[in-house]
Amino acid sequence: MSNPADLLFTKDHEWLDVKEDVVRIGITEYAQDELGDIVFVDLPAVGDELTEGDSAAVVESVKAVSEIYAPVAGTVTAVNTDLEESPELINEAPYSGGWIFEIQIGEGAALKDTLSMEEYETSLKEA
Amino acid sequence: MSIFDSSAVGRRAYRFPDLDVPEVGLDELIPREHQRQSPPGLPEVSEVEVVRHFTQLSRKNHGVDVDFYPLGSCTMKYNPKINEDMAALSGFNRLHPYQTENTVQGALALMHDLAGYLSAIAGLASTTLQPAAGAHGELTGLMIMREFQRHRGDEQRDEVIIPDSAHGTNPASAMMVGCRVREVPTDSRGGVDVSALREMAGPKTLGLMLTNPNTLGVFDENILEIAEIIHQVGGLLYYDGANANAILGMVRPGDMGFDIVHFNLHKTFSTPHGGGGPGSGPISVSEELTPFLPYPLVTKTASGYEFFRPAQTIGRVKAFYGNFGVLVRAYAYVRTIGADGMRQISETAVLHANYLMRRLQKSFYLPYDRHCMHEFVLSGMNQKAFGIRTLDIAKRLLDHGIHAPTVYFPLIVDEAIMVEPTETETKETLDRFIDAMYAIAAEAEANPDLLKDAPHSTPIGRLDEAAAARRPVVRWEASVEDEA
């Protein structure tokens, strides 16, 4: 497994790419492999106000339907509209073309309980 | 092949007789703007081609009349043909729903008695036969729970507690009645985590929805304590009867403390299942919930059987009287089996499941290793090491002429394989299934590619499920030449 080392991770198998106060979110290689072929992604709308832990998007595969949670409170600033036509991008390139949405961290909010790549990979081995 | 491929211009199987009534122009019946401008794209075929086409299609299908169908949680038991004979009696199948009560006394007697049998099996006071399926029964049950709580001034109750192993319909039904879902975890033995439940239950609790035995095929021995926790905080217990095939004549949900039970007649009571059924999901309720049942119910009076409307009814939940033809089949089943036979159904179903589980455990991982009830859940974890997933195992079974078990459910078991053999199979059939599963486990190690491309012997090979979901073709459309 080759999780890019400069990303942060959550225990819900999401990856976070933090650029100043904007976080880009997707699911990990492990998550896409467990889900199997992804057939539909329900994206949030740009401008949606989310609180931490809100269901922000829904990823539907041939096996299961999974929710993608907001890792932090804030405002949705971008969504990957390519996924509407090509949800398989999440399977093919989970860390690049398969990103799902971006959120601008809200005032007074901060990311917490994130994992480094090493910590995330260790958590997978323990599971 | 589509039936349109057999079509030839002018070929026909039927000719209308000469018109023996005055002709009326189409324009007088249907305004011109609502008439279609081109002929409909219908196939032009002879009768024998129609018969052969659909017979061929049926031979490509799998059903319980063809071979073993161990689809977990679905209870794909054999449906005795006497049920069909009874449902075909003209006294039942030629009735009109608007006939007056005095002309349908036999049908009303059947509904009255079937409701009584189900109440007795549930250990509860009364039963409505209206809901058209299990999930419809859940919705009706939850509506009754809400109405009951409203009547006693407990309107703030809007939380339904549901285990993480539950059927997906449970949380969906709770959402449909405007409730919030609280998910209670499963303990290490596969039952409800009682201490977590104790913390969740409170003045907001409308009730708990529980399947017992649950989707792991495990009977929750803490059920009396669970019932007490919910009742103490003023909540109600809803029994999802999807797994009722395990408890007939052995234990009654009412005695476990449940207030409402739904039965899936199309599972437990051998009525047609799959392909649209239709289903039927009667619910039985306790004495205190009886006034809230949907109407009409059937009662027996000195002058015969009559419909009546319970005092605080939630109203109608279906047009007319439920799926009546299904009720006739279930009634025939109950009367054929009898009270003694009911218990034997469950004893045999449980024996079959335990036999399969213990033998399959040699090749497949068993996450909850304890006696099961009518079904059990294996995991494809052992085979995952060879790059084989549960889906590949399921597809390979089709090459043995056996329907796949339920896969990837319940969600709390990784690579789940959920097997429910039912009571109607012979030991030879069970052994053939075991041999097929052993052979597949060996192939997973020796020749994994064979499994990844399976099935190889069915009319259609491995389907591209992703494409089917992303770009479904859901109706036939005439090509330009067909329209011409």
C-alpha cells in the first residue's frame, strides 16, 4: 500500500489534504478496495455548512453504501463533479482524481483526532 | 434473445372475431391529441413462439423448484403445490373486493382464522393481515407505536433503538415514521450489548426493533432483560419476524416480551417469494395495542363474520384486505402442517443449519462460534489470503447449480456468507452443498482465476455489476426500423 506520506487520515478511512484552512477529502486505497466497484457518489453542494461528523457525501458500491463524514466544521468550497459521470475514479485513483470534496475550516474549528500515514497503516494491521 | 428477434411482419397468433356491436370511432373515445401517432412496437409472433420464448426464459432462471436456494434471511423453503390448488379455488380467486360481507363468508372465515393462528404463534392478542410485505409490517407497527404513545401523552418519544446487525429495513422504517435511529452495538457473543442498551434507553425511546434470532443466526438469551430495560423506560418492543422460521412452536415472541410482531408469510409460511411475490407481512400486537390496529379487521358474531373498525385505529394501510391470495396459501400451509408440525419445521431448520455450519467450519472462518438457529454467518476471510472474495465464492456456486447464499450481510461480519438451508431440503442436498463449498475452497487455493471468472456454466457469465448500476438499461426501446 502506498499512502502518500503528506496526507492525514481518519479512523473512518478518509484522507485529508490540508492546504492552509482548506481541506480536500477522499477515501483511502484500503477503503476503495473494501467497498469494491463504486457506482454512485452523492456529493454535497458548494456552500453547504457542515458541522464535524456530519454526513457530507455518500459513496455507493456494488457491495455497500457508505457515508463520508465532515472531518471538521466548515463550508464546502468545491466538489469533484467528475465523480457524477465517472464514480470509478475513486477506485482508479483514490488519492488524486478520486477526491470527493473540499471544506474550508470554520471559524474556531480545528481538525482533531487525525492520524499520520504510519498511524493509519498500523490501525489497519490491528483491525 | 428478446422476443422481438422472432418477430416477422404480419405474423400473428390471434385474430379478432367480426365486430358484432356498432362501431365507434377512436376520435369519439380518445381526444386526438392523446392518441399515439405511430403504431406501438409490439412483436409479431405465433403462439408456439411465445410459449417457447417464455419456457426458454424460465429454464435460464434459478428457483427453489429447480435446486437448493440457501439465501440467508430469506427462508427460501419449498412452497407446497397444495397451496396453489387452494388459492385457485373459484370461491377464492373469483371474488370481487366490493362484494357484500354476506356473500364472502368463507373468505372472511379464512381471514379470521388465519389471524387467530398467527396471534397464537406470536403469543399476542390480535393480528392484522393488511401489510403487503415485511417492511410494510414494520411501518404499520411503528405507526401503531407512535399512535399509542401519543394517546398516553408521550409524544416526545422519537428514538428507535436498533442493533448494528439489523436488517436495513428496520432503520428505514423508523425514519419513515419520523424517528431518529440509535444504533446499539453487538456484544462479543453476537447479541445486543445490554449495558450499551441500558445507557441509550430513556424518556425519548419509542421502542426497540429486534430480530431474535438475529441476522447472525444467534438467539439472544438476554431477551427478558432487554425487554425489561425497554419497558421500564416506557418503550415498546418490536419483533422483526424475518427469522421466525427458527422459533415456530418453540417460543412465542409475546412471551419474550415483544409488543408487536410481523410475520413474513412469503418466508415462514411458504407463499411465493422472489420475482415480486407478492409478499405479505401481517402484524400481531398485544392487548393494549389492539385498539390501534388498521381497519378493517374481521370478527365473528352470532350472525356470521363481519368487518369492523377498531376504536382508535391508525386507519387503512392498504387498499381492501391485504394480499388475499397470499393469505389463502398461508392458511393452507398452516392447516396442512398443523400445530405439531409447526414445531418440527423449526427443529429441522435449526438442525440443518447447525449441520452445515459445523461441516463448513472446516474450510471457512466462523466468526461467532456457537450453536446457531435456522441460519449462520461464515466469513470468506480464509480465502481472502488467496485474493478470493466472497463474491467469487458465491459466483462459483452457480456452476454447481446452487443459488448463492446472502453475501456481504450482516455488515458487521467481514466478507459475510449467510447461509439458511431451511427445513425442506434432504440430507443429500445439504451434503451436495457441502461438497461444492469444499471444492470451491480448494479451488481458491489451487486455481483462484477459475473463481474470479465464475460462473462458467450459466447462460450469462460474470456480470459487470458496476456497469449495470451505472448505466442500467431498464426498458426495451424500438429501433428506428421497428417503428417504421
